[in-house]
Amino acid sequence: MMKSVEVEIYGRKFHLRSDNLKETQAVAAAVDAELEQLREQYENLDFTKLLLLLLLKKQNEISSLKQRSAEMEKELERLNQMVSNIVGEI
């Protein structure tokens, strides 16, 4: 069941709806922490530009994770084939 939760990101309060309040609060806290780190690096950027920078950073991480996942799936397929071959020989 969706419930309302208030989170604070970069000093701004947002009212969100979620069926997992703790996870939503944890994600918001992580976003807030990362925005703060970026603000320290790029003091002259406003909130919108910091959000855009964080979005680009996260998209890059997602792309890397997708690539890694695809590589691991191929490796798993290879290992499964090896196991099948070994079992077939027994």
C-alpha cells in the first residue's frame, strides 16, 4: 500500500508516495549525500545543474553495471555448458 513520506534533499522537502518508506528514505539520504559531495567539488553550480550532474553520473554507473551483468551472464552460460559437458561424460 502506498504511503506518503517526506524526505529532505539538499535542504528541500519533498513529499513522495512509496510502498517502502525506509527504502525511499534511504535512497533520498544517499542522493542528498551525493549532492553534497558534488556541491563541495563544484561550488558554483546551482541545484538543477548538480542534479543533472548526479543524473549523468548515475546513468554512467547503470551502463557499467549493465555491461558487467551481460559479461557475467555470458560467463555463467559458459560455466553451465562446461558442467553439462562434464555431467554428460559421466
